[in-house]
Amino acid sequence: MKNIYLAILTVLLSGCATTYQPSSFSGGFSETRLGEDTFQVSFRGNGYTSPERASNFCLLRSSELALQNGFRYFIVVDSEKSSRLSTYTTPTTSHTTANAYGYGNYAYGTATTTTSGGKTHVISKPRATNTIVCFNEKPQINGLVFDAEYVSRSIKEKYGLEDRPEQINPADPAQAPGS
């Protein structure tokens, strides 16, 4: 019975790109705080996740961390994009059909064997990591400065995401329940 549940779960999850979620066995985001205003943020996708989606979700989590920690702006000081490759080979099966004929003391026969499967699939699982530094005021630097609110809103709109309950700031009257 346990194997049936596992098989059903595998089928349900097998055709879906990694959702925007905390890191789990199917992928997701994680972060490490490196200082008061500095974070390393990662997003790990599965074999159905595009590199663009992994990069966007890493940027989304970066903007959420900035906002959750009271910052409005952030810069990406280091960024890494990669893919982890794995392979899966389908099982090989063979089927043989045979015919035999006899005539007197002689016998004749033919046999045909058909083999299928044995195909190897390469699976690419994209990853994106950003090291960000956050700011309360927009810094006057040469480089790309992200507005965390704008980035968050833009990426959520692109992927049809809604705010998670832990993202709502009860101190903000515009985000208070029932407003």
C-alpha cells in the first residue's frame, strides 16, 4: 500500500516545474544571512524548471528578504547560475516470436526478437544563487540597484503568485487584514 501512495505522489509531482516554495526534496529557495544587510539567496529547480524561472525566483526571494528585514533596495554583488545534470535510462525489454515447421525428418524455423527501451534521458536541474546587500535609501553607486517592492510585484505578477501569509507586514496599514 505504501508503494501505491509513493507511485501516485511521484506521478503528481513528475510533470511540474518547481513552485516558489521553501527548499524541499523537489527544490525551492533557501537563504543564509551573512551580515545585518547581507544575504546569500539560492533557488534550486527540478528537471521541469527553466533556467529563467530559477533565476527569477532567486531574485524574488532576494526582494522578499530585503522587505522582510526593513530594507527597500538591494544590489546583487555576486551571482551564480548553474545546472546539475543527471541521467535516467529506461528499462530495456525484448520480445521474441518464433515459428517452426516440420516436414518428414526435417524441421525449419524462424525467430524474430524486438527490443525496446534502453533510452537515456539527460535531466538538467537549474540553480541560481545571489549574494545581495540591502539598503534603506537608494545608494548612489554605478551598477544596478533593485527596488525590492517593484521586483517582488513584477515577478509575482509574471508567474501568477500571491503573497504568502508570512510576507504580510501587520504594521503596514495597507497590508492589514480586511483593508
